[in-house]
Amino acid sequence: MTKKRKRLEEELSKLNAKMAEIEERIQETEAQITEEENTEIQGIVRAANLTPEQLAEFLKKLKTTVPGKDPEEMIGEESK
């Protein structure tokens, strides 16, 4: 094995190690972002004072909402 090839293989090994570290940091950061999003969502739900059933109904209505119509107004319309 030539010195140049050996040096290149060592460089490749170092780069692969750095890449593995970066991939791990990416995964950790993505998990932290998801956790922060979940915390924000929980805060919004709590601030709205919705029961789990009301939240489920709201989300169901939101999926089928008509553009321009307030989804909150739709809660309870089914029972009318």
C-alpha cells in the first residue's frame, strides 16, 4: 500500500466518523424539535379548555371544513 493510499483511507475513515457524529446530532435535534412542537400543541389545547372529546371533534371537523368557515362554529352543528 502506498503512503498516499494509506493517507486517503485514513482521511476517509475520519470523515466517516464525523459523518456518523453529525447524523446522530441531527437525530437528536429532530427529536428535540418534535418534543418542543408537542409541548406547544399541548399548551394550545390547554389554553382552549377543550376536553379530549371536544378536541377530537374539532380535529375531525377541521379535516372536512369548508374554506372561509370557522371550524369552531362547526363544533356541535352535527347535533343540531
